[in-house]
Amino acid sequence: DAKTTQPPSMDCAEGRAANLPCNHSTISGNEYVYWYRQIHSQGPQYIIHGLKNNETNEMASLIITEDRKSSTLILPHATLRDTAVYYCIVRVYNQAGTALIFGKGTTLSVSS
Amino acid sequence: NAGVTQTPKFQVLKTGQSMTLQCAQDMNHEYMSWYRQDPGMGLRLIHYSVGAGITDQGEVPNGYNVSRSTTEDFPLRLLSAAPSQTSVYFCASSKRAFGTDTQYFGPGTRLTVL
């Protein structure tokens, strides 16, 4: 159970902001929201994570709603190299311990 | 730092053959894991390790064995390959427990079982 819902695909024009939504309505109070991306079947790459507050780093911004049931990843100025599959992940505890459970993600296509 | 390295990059096996996928990291990370990714799917956790000598099963462990004799290496063994194990395999490592720290992924091994 990925515990997250993302649109299967999105398009964005180069230079514009890309806003990728994620629903995680069953998130627990101590679970973080992580975003990773995978470019052309390479190994996934960490982007950003957050718990309650909005977060920003050199790659992106993460906006988490006050009820924590959804979040948005923002790439402020998308480039062609940002074309990738973006995964929204909620840390989950299971019988085997902590694990990242990946869903199918959102395929972002950036075009010129 | 080389980060997380995986060998081989590509491999073709016949049903019933055995092989070992190699994974190594030079970041002194305690936590390592193996994922598989099938076409159009996200990654699924196979096995993981929280330190040398300690391993445990993930979501899809059947058909795979692991061991962790050193901090640096975490090989994945297929004892009797099956076509259902055709997939891309990713190794990852992190300094702290999964989900509490960022994971660094290797470039992947693309395995085909005929």
C-alpha cells in the first residue's frame, strides 16, 4: 500500500513552475513526506522531505497543507532536464521495520 | 566518493541459473537495501540491512538471499533464477534508518531471465 495518490502524468513548459500534487489522507502524525525522482530509469534521486512546515532547498519547494492530508512539490523554473517520474512517498512502519514504499509516481514532461 | 556502485549493469540468465548482484558503497552507511522495479511500476523492497551481520526481509523477498559481512558490501543472490525475476534491481544506502534519512541509489542492474 503506497498510501499516496498522484496523477499519472503532467506537462509543463520550460521556464514555468511545475506544481506536482500528492494526496496522503491517511498519513500519521509522525510520518514524513518524501519526494524522489527517477530520470530515464536511473536510480531514484532524493529531492526534499518535510513533516509539517513548508520546506525549500536548491532543487524544489514542498508545500504541506495544514491538515497534512496533501502536499505539492514545486519546481520553480522547470528545465528539460527535469523530465522524470516523481514519487511522493510517506514513510511507513511495517513488521520488517521502516521502509520507503514507492507508488507509480507522476511522469512530468517538460517541453520547450 | 564513488557513492553506490552496482555490478553488472546488464545480465541475461537462463531459468534455473544462479548469480550474485554486487552492491558496494564507500560512504560508511549503516543501512543498505535492495529494490526491484518492474515496467511501469514503482520500486519494491526485497531485503534490507541495518548493519554488518544483520539483514531482514522486505516486501518481496522470495527467491532472493542476502548477506552483509562488511559495512561496504551487500550482495543479492538469486539461487535459481525464474522469468518472474526479470527486472531492474537497485541497491540503496543511507546513514540512518530508511525514511529518516535520504537514500542514495546505485545505477541499477538490468536482469533478463529466459
